[in-house]
Amino acid sequence: MLRTSSVVVLASTLIFSFKAAGQVAPAAAPARTRAAATFTGRLTDAATGQPLPGANVVFPDLKQGTATDADGRFGFASLPRGRFLVQVTSLGYNTINQTVDTGSGQPLDLKLTPAATEIGQVVVTGVSQATELRRSPVPTTVVDRTRLNQTSSTNVIDAIAHTPGVSQITTGAAISKPVVRGLGYNRVVTLNNGAKQEGQQWGDEHGIEIDEFSIDRAEIIKGPGSLLYGSDAMAGVINFLAPEPIAEGHITGTATANYQTNNQQQGYSLENAGNINGINWLVRGTRKVAGNYQNRYDGKVFNSGFNEWDANGYVGLNKSWGYSHLTFSTFNQNLGLVEGGRDSLSGRFVRDVAVGGQVESRVVTDDELHGYALAVPRQLVNHLRLGTDNSFIIGEKGGRLALQVNYQQNLRREYGDALAPDTPQLYFQLRTVDYALRYFLPELNGWNVAVGTTGLRQQNRNLATEFLIPAYDMTEGGVFGVVKKSFGGLDLSGGLRYDVRRISAQSLYLDANELPTAPTTPGAETKFPGFLSTFQNYSGSLGAAYNLSDRLTVKANLSRGFRAPNIAELGANGVHEGTIRYEVGNANLKAETSLQVDAGVSYTSDHVRFSVDAFENSINNYIFEQRVLNRAGTDSLVSTGPDIGLFNYVQGQAQLLGGEVTLDFHPHPLDWLHFENSFSMVRARQLDVPAEQQFLPFIPADRLQSELRGNFRRQGKRLTNVYARVQLEQNFAQNRYFAAFDTETATPAYTLFNAGVGTDVADAKGRTLFSLYLTANNLFDVAYQSHLSRLKYESINYLSGRRGVYNIGRTLSVKVVVPLAFK
């Protein structure tokens, strides 16, 4: 077995090999003697020659940025020396991305061309070093802060779930898990500022522990083309990124407030950021609280509320030798779990209550449906992250050594006993130490090379009286090398990665009272037998992007992915409070491997943007759940309670294909008008099986989105960046479902209409006082069930004959963002 220490040694060997080949500049001088680079420039309008004040100039890999002054000038006093990508953005102008030599002493004089719409030369950081989006062969989408502000959502995944190719598995308003091109759970790696988020990704009742107000933008990398993050990135990577450090000499802040009518959701967030003499910081605190959501069929859905307290930020140095930041985040959420049981006569929700030492089922009163109180079953989630994020410049030509180390503790308590509502029945304590060491060699004749190693040590313990998964220890490590080369308009990139994961699950025996005991105890029941599993394999990617012109780009990418089974798939034996599944793991599962082909073409002009991205993904040993029935066709193999199904994990050969098409039209001379459209589809089959088993479970339905938007730069002296939009979201019927053993049912089509308006409000000097965003989701209050909603399979309402709980109805959202300037 390849242990973590061996991985580090192998990575060091790779780095040394590149040095021996002469591809690295001489070793860097100590930080105290390194000469800082002074880098200046000026931005002007290419048509008029007038200066452009307020434009943003950012070095993404250095985490340094500034803004131009009234004369269009900017300056950096202590940049590292080397060749780095700089991005220049200004509202109403085409973005410029250019690699510059910060130590040349030459000022940067750029002329920006006006644009009717942003051409989309976005920079992404999740593929390797900062790369222009259109020059990367790996399919990637970016959701920026503007779009996030204009979106009404209940959690961070809900905020990005309308991106083409992305959807969400939900359990009510609080719990959402990302699905990328039909794959979710541990097949998607979630990053918090470039570092892996390690919660309980395997579970249906577990969301993503990231404060939605802390996100500046989200990068969505589709497919296993990203090699920097390990085995679980088979479906892709979602990287949630905080704002870049602000300009030197400034102290700023932001106050945000949001209210949503459907569930009376309130959100408040306060941020402070500064940069004084290279010491920079950001700190944010957030409070959210929501009551029961409602829809046309169910009325108010009992116990669907939630509340949370969050804090996050960093403090550190940005100097000529690079940067070093200490990071922290704490996410604390208390949420109800919807069981969906109804009274057979009235059709109203019922709940368990304690009466004289006994548990009785009672009809929920109107008072209990209102307000913010939570009942059992409920879940308490606490996620703490402490880490360090560093980038050190090696050599005078800009080689860069990046090191991230994090400690994470994830605590999950589930309360389900009405007789003891404050005593957890399930209690997981997950502790993780993870690291990522990456060396980016200096650019040499268009070659960009990176090598590195990532890994973690993880421990999970059961601290309550019920047990769903065994306690376990996990160690994993991997090494990788990626390379990118530009030949004019042709960009080639590729790489290899090798990973090893070892999972050691502890055995557990229960006595007659279902308490842990020794295996020699008479009548002891084996809850978990214990096992030791090792998985190892390689991943790879090879792709090309060719810019036929400034407007037309074609791309292709071939990638191989690898995913080791998670602890639930290997060892689960139990049921969550509030779920409808009793899950049994399989310790003999094999690792999944995939081979995916991506191809795409995009055309962008001032008035038309068109793209097609297609993929075909073949997965060996695909792991999924299927329902287990006895000979009578019922779930009586175990005693789990009414409406609880028994599910086990099996494997098969899977094939997924599909893609996304986008068409955005901005008609001339109506440059303020935008007609934006996207279509997403996935076809997912299991090969060589009976007809009722041919479709994979939990595959999103086809989706068409069309948005008509008007953007108005200025209306009078006080209103700027005014917009209005109307959106149609057509979710087609999902008749391709896993019908075997009553695992899934078909889902009918539904159409949702959304709308929004907003503006920045300025003072007499043109400074923004606040931004206002008004949003209406599900404008016509359609009653629908998403195919990826877990609540679709809750109990039948015998009064109406409808099974399950429906998704959220009409909601109106008001969001106010107030910028603050202290220096």
C-alpha cells in the first residue's frame, strides 16, 4: 500500500525531476531580501481615449487586486516578480486577460473596447493555475456574484442549481446536494476556497456546510477532467470562492439583508475586509432563520424550517514573496426533518408527542405550523474548519509553491425520540486533517507545468445510542502532474494522477438492549462486522481548445476518473430519523472507474453567444441503491416501521450521455435587451440488465430555461445598473426511471415562471448607497414534485390520494446589499 508519507516523497521526487531537467528558475532568495516588483498601468476607452475609473485589476494566482483611479491609473507596490495572469474588468467593456512580467518595469497600457454584453473571458482557478475559461478544454461554468445576488435561494447549492448541467437532490428547503450531469453525492467534490469540504457527503439528509452569503463566485468543473482534488471528483468539482483581498490601503464592508415570504426566511450578513501594509483580512457573520415552507397541495409543510449561525474569514500577509493566510469557518445549522405522515380523515400532518411517558401521534395544530419552532425529528449540524492557505514564490521567474493544510470537525446529531427530544439518537463525529501541496513551475516558452500531492487522515466515531454506519479511520493520498501548452490559438492540456485510499471500519456488537457489548456476550448481535479495504487507481485527462478566431472556439477532452466506495456503501446498516430508507452496505464493492469524452463548440460576438457541450461517460462498477423486496413483494425483511423501504447497494455497468446547449441573443440596436436560453439533458442507462432496471436512479429530467432580461446602465442620477427579467423554467417529464423493486416512480412535467427587478441606488456624487433585488420564484404557485426530491417518496395522503410532499410554492424575495467604506 502507498502510505501518505510515500505520497509526499513521490511528489518531492517529481519536483526534483523537473528541477533536474532545467525547467525551474534558480532557488528563490530569502523573503527578507527578495526585491518587490512595482507594477503600474493605465486603462482607457479604445474609442474615446478617455480614462476608465473604477476598473478592477486582479492577479488571481497572487490574490492581489486594485481599482483604477479617476485618471484610469493603477499601481501595485509589492508584487512578486514573475510571469502571471492579470485580469482587467470594467462594466460595459470586454474583459482582458493577459500574462505579464511583473518584474519588467514596463507599465501596462490597455485600451478597453466597449461591449453590448460581456463576451465572457472569465478566469477560472480550479483547473490548475489561473486560466482563461475559453482556453481550457475542461467544461467549466462560472456563477458570479451578480447572478448570485439576483437569485433567490434557501441554501448555497440552491443558489447554483439552475446552471446548465447542474441540479440538486433536495430534502426540503434546507438540505440540497449538488448533481452534475446526473452524478452526485461522493462523485462531486465540493471545495471551500480551493480546499475539500469534508462533511457527511454520502448521506441523503446532509447538505453542504458553507455560508451562501460568503460566496463571491462558484466555479463548476464538469467531468473528471480536474486532477488536483482526488478520487471523488468523478462527476466534477464545485469550487466556492470568497472575494479576493481588497486594494492596499482600504478598509471596507458589506451589510446584507434578505427576506423571503413563503417560509418567512430571514437572512442577515455583515462583512468587514481590509488591506493595510500588506496585512489583509476578511471576517463575516451570518444569521438565517426560516419557518415551514408551503405549497398549494400541502399547505404549510410541518417541520420544514431551519436556522443557522455562521462565521468565516481569514487574516494574513500579501508580500513580494507571495501570501500566507490563516482561514476559519464555522457553520451551525438546526433543521427539521420532514416525515410527511398525515391523518387519514383530515389529511393534516401528524406528529409524535410525549403523553404520560408514552408516544402518541397527534394532528398538528395551526399554531404549530406557524413560527420558527422545530420538532423531532430534527438535525443539528456543526462544522468547524481551521486552516492555512499559502503561496510562496520560488525563483525570479515566478515559480510558485502552494500549500494548504486544514483541520475540520463535522458534528451531526439527529434527534428523533419525542420522549427525549434533546437527546441525540444518532451522533457522528467526523474529524479530518487534509493537505494539498502543489508546485507550479515558471512558464517557459508557453509551457505551464504543475506537480503535487494531496491527501487526508479522517476519523469518524458514533457517539449516540443508534448506529447507521460503523466507526472508521480513513487515510488517502495521491500524486499528480498536469501540463498545459499554448501554440498560438491552440491550447493543449493533460495530466495523470494516482490515488490510494484505505478504510478501516470497526466492528460493533449489540446486546439485547441494543447497547454496545463484547462479541463474546451471549446473544450478542453483529451490527457491523468490521473490515479493512484498500482502493487504488489512476485518473487522467487529455484535451485541446482551439480558437479558430476571437469569436469561435472548439474543444475536446478525454478523461478517466476513479472513485472509491464511501463508508455508507461499504458498511451501512440502519435508518436515519426522518428518512424512508433502511440501508445495508456491501463490503465487497469494487471501486468505480469512468471514461468520459467531452466535445464542445462556442461562438461569441457582441450580440450572439452560442455554445454546445456534449459528453459520453462510461462507468465500470457503478454503485447505486436498489430496493429489496421479499417473496410477498413487501419490505418485511427487517422491522423498520411503516413506509420504510429496505435498500442495499449493488453495482453495474453504466453509460451516461447528454450535454448542454446555450443561446443568448442581444439584438442590435436594442443592446439593453437580452434573450438567454439553455437546455440540459442526461440519458443514463445500466447495460445488460432487464428492462425495468435499465435506467439509473435519481437522474434529473430534461430542462429548458429561457430568460428575457433588460439591463439599463443608468436611469437618472440616482439609479444605476437597473435590470428586469422574466424567466421560464420547463422541466420535462421523467419517464426514464429505475422501476425495479418499486425503487422510483415517474415524475410529470411542470413549468415554473420566475421574475426579478433590481437597481443600485447612488448618492449625488455617484457613490452606491445600496443595491436592491426583488425576486419572485414560482410566480404562479405551481404545485410540483422535482424528480430529485426525497420528499416525493414520503407517505400517502389518503384524503387527497397524493403521495409524498410537494416542493416549495410561490415565494417573493427582497434583498438589500449596503456597501460600507471605512477607509
